[in-house]
Amino acid sequence: MSASTLDELRRAFDAVFAVAPSGARRLEVPLLALRAGGEPLAVRALETAGLQRLPRVVALPSRRPEVLGVTGWRGAVLPVYALSRLLGLPDGAEPPRWMLLCGEERLALAFTAFEAHVRVAPEALEPAVSGAARPALRELVHLDGRVRPVVSIPDLLMAIHRP
Amino acid sequence: MESRFTFSQKLAGAFALLVLFALAVAAVAVVALRDVVASKDEVINVDARRMALAERLNTLSFRKANDARAFLMTKDGGYRDALRATRREMREVIETLRSEAQTDQERALLKAVDEAEEAHNRSVEAVIAKSGGASVEASGLQIEKEVRPLRDQLNRSIDQFLAAEQRHLDEGRQAATDAASRAARLVIALAALMILLAVSLAYFLARALSRQISNAVRHVQSSSAELQAAAGQQATGAKQQATAMSEITTTISELLATSRQIAESARAVAGIAAETAGAARAGDETVQRSQDSVGSIRRQVELIVNHMLDLGRKSQQIGGILEIINELAEQTNILAINATIEAAGAGEAGRRFAVVAEEIRKLADRVGGSTKDIRTLIDEVRSAVNTTVMATESGSKSVEVGARHFSEVAAAFGQIARLVATTTDAAREIELSTKQQTTAVEQVNLAISNVAQATREAEASSGQSLQTASQLASMSRDLARLVQSQKAA
């Protein structure tokens, strides 16, 4: 990293705090671009409780094939679900390395790879045509010239808790 | 026989046998002849003499009678003396015959003759004694009466003795003739036997010798044929040799010229080799200096390699540090994301914090991007270092190879210098040797000329040999024909 690059970074960081916050920026939707089961997906960041690397998962027998096991996080034991299996996607070649912490239910959704944290305008989100087939994938977003389904975490939690 | 006795031995043996046989025949003939001669001598010396004595006796008897008649008729004392001398002689003859008498019949006949002569002599003496006074006629009558019967008796006795001597003579002659005939027959038989033996020997000798000669002639024929062929080949070979000698002479002359040229070239080579030796020594010194320079380059290259390897190790350490920075940026990014989420959960109070968190996240993103760029750069640097190290190592190896090559070149120069020195010596030796060779070639040329002359003479003599062999073959054929014709005959 050259001195000029460092200076540029420092100037950009300081510039953010030197100007007044714009109103439009407040409306932007923060999205987490990720990949589960080899499929590129997006998740509204504010629907999650956090993003972490997946710690060691202890496998448990379960009626539900989506459950990979349990893991420990900040003194609590969390059930770990495979995001790809919940969405009806194949597992893919790589094992899951990341997890999303979800709301009050205190569970984790494991996925393969975290790609980026982006903020998009609300109009960048559009309803998915195949929403009936996959209730948790009701929206699409265009990122870097590619279309990604946007996973609805609340719908996914409802599906998990549905008996 | 053929293998044990030679031709001359057989002939000598045959002649010796014939000579022995001839000697035997001659001995037998000599013995027979001596026998015949003895027999004839006996007849001539004894029987004929006795016959002559007997005839003498007869003659003396007649003479005595005549002398007696002459005395009686003439009364001449001479006749009486002659008569008495004749009577003495007659007695002597009778005594001689008696002393030599061989048979009783001769002695008896001689005794009768002796007695008749005694009686006759007494009668004659008596007549003579009485004749002094008597006439011739009376003496004649007395003689006719007294002497005549005695004289007839004497004549008969002498005739009987003569007849006996004649028979004895005839018998002796016949015995001598018989002995001569026997000897002649024996000699004839031996001669016939000898002729038969000679004929047999001649036949066997002719047969054996003809077989032996035939074999020899056959051998001579085959040998002469081989000799003829060999002489022909020799003549051809001599011609070829003469031609080859001529070519060799030409080649030797060319070789002589070439040797002189080689000697000249060797002298030039020796000069050039001496110049080359000087150049090689100069090149050796240059190569030694270049070798020192190459050693210095090699040391510099080794230093560069060490520095580049150090640079590679340090860039690897930078990569490790960059890995830590990348992980920190990633953690910072995640922390910023989570801070954003937490700020959103805090509502309005967390909005400013959310802005800070977002900026921290962006910063972390950019740091992460920068670390990727740096990693790329470091990778490029490491790759360049690796390439440089490899190139430098390759260069170092090339320098080592070059140094080794220089060493080899230096050694080669040294060897070249030594070889050139050797070449100079060798060229001088070649020059000397070529001069000697030239002299030797001249001598060889002279010798070859002599040999060529000898070859021409050998060619002539081989032609003579061929002619002689042909004549020998012709002679052997003639001899074979002669022997075969003899055998056929």
C-alpha cells in the first residue's frame, strides 16, 4: 500500500464526516450478497441479527434435514440451519463457512460464501415472478449486472417454525 | 618286386644269373672237353702210339725178313747187321709194348708175338749160320721150309696184336667220341636251359620293366602335363609380373616425386607449426586472463543470486504480513456490517453510529481491495524474483559452464601448444623421414628395375620351361606309345 493510497483513504474517510448526511442515503437498503448451494443470493442486512464466520458445528440427529447441528455463540447454543436446504437448493460442492444470526429466535443460517455488503435504492428491488414456488424468494435485485433472488428472513423463520 | 628292386638291380640280377649259368655251362663244357681231350689224348698218345708201334713191329718184321733175304741172297754183312739192328729194334718195340700193356689179352698177344719172334729169329739165325756154305737156292728153300712158317706165325701174331690194338684203338676212339658226344649233348642241354632261362628272364624282366616303365611313364606324363600347365601359368604369371613391375616402376617414380613434394610440405608445415605454437602460447595467456575475469563474474553472479533469494524471502514475509492485514480488514468489514445491523436495531440513536460503521466497512473494503492489489504486486514481485533467481542461477550455471569451458579452452590451448610443439617435432621428423624415404625409394626404384630385368629373364626362362615341358610331354607320350607297343608286341 503506497503512501498516496493511504492518503487517499484517509481523505475519503474524513470527507464523509465533513459533509452533511444526505436524505437519499437514508432510504437505501443494505444488502448482504452471498452464495448458498452454489446459488448467488442477497439478504436484507437489517433482517438479520448479525454476520459471523461459522464456528464448529456439532451434528445432532433431527427430523428436519435442514438442521446441520448446534453451535455456540456468545454463551448461547444456537441451532444451525442450512440456508440452501431451507430454500430447496442443492448443497453445492463447498461446505458452509458463514452464518447469519437471525432475530429473537436466536438461530443461525449457514451458507457457503459471503461476497459483499452493498446498499441499493429501494427501486432496485423488484418482485420475483416465481414467488409462489419459493415463498422466501419474493424479490430480485440487480447487482453488478447479475440478478439475485433476495431471501426474506422473516418468511424463512415462519417456514422454520411452521410445524 | 617293383618296390624292392630297382631297374638296374633287376637287370644286374638277371645278367648275374645268366652269367652264373653261363659259367656253369662253361665249366661243364670245360670239364667235358677236358674229358674228351683226355680220352682223345689217351687214344692218340696210348692207343695210336701202340698201334703205330704195332705197325712198326709189323714193318720191322717185314724189314727183318727182307734183310734176311737180302743177306742170304748177297751174303752182305751189312744186311746181317741191319737184320740184327732191326731185330734189336723189334725187341725194344716188343718190350715197350709189353711194358705199356694194359690188358691180359695184350700181354698174351705180346707174349705170342715175342715167342714167335724168338722162334723166327732163331730160325733166321740158324739159316744165316748155315748160309755160309750153302747156295742161295738152298738158303731160299731152307727159309721157305723153316723160316717161312715161323715168319707167318710171327706175322699172324703181329696181325692178331695189330687187330687187337686196332680194336682197342677203335674202342678208345669210340669212347672218346661217346664222351665228346655226351659232353656236346650236356653242353647243348645246358645251352638250351640257359636260353630258356634267358628267355624267361627276358620275358619277366620285360614284363616287370615294362610295367615299371609304364608306371614311370604315366607318372612322367602326368608330371609333364602338370609341369606344362605350371610352366604355362608361370609364363602367364611372369608376363603379368613383368607388366606389374613396369607399373610399379612408374608408381615408384611417382612416389619418388611425391616424397620430395612431401618433404617440401613437411618443411613448410614445420615452419607453420612453429608460428602456431607462438600463437597458441599467446592465446593461452589471453585465456588465462579471461578465466580470471570469468571467475570475478561468477562471484558477482553468486552475490546477486544471494541478494535475490533474500529479496524473495522478504517478499514472502511481506505476503504473510499482508495476509494478516487482509484478515484484519475482513474482520473489520464484518464488524462494520454487524455494527451497521446493531445501529439499525438502535433506531434513530444509532443512525450516526451506522454512518461511522458504514465508513469503517468501506475503509475495510478498500483495505481489503488494496491488500489484494498488494498481494498481486507481491506475487508479481515474487514471480519476478523467482524468474530473476532462476535466470541468475541459469546465468550462474552458464557462467560456471563458461568458466569450465574457459578452463577447458585454457587446457585445450595448453594442449594445442604441446601438440603444436609435437607437430613441429613430428613435421621435422617427417621431413627427415621423407628425405630418408626418398633415398630409400630411389634405392627401391633401382631394385625394382633390377627385379623388372629379372622378371623379363624369368619370363623368357618360363617360356623355355614351357617349351621344355611340352617336349617332355611329347617324349613321355612317345615313350608311353613305345612301351605300349612293346607290351602289345
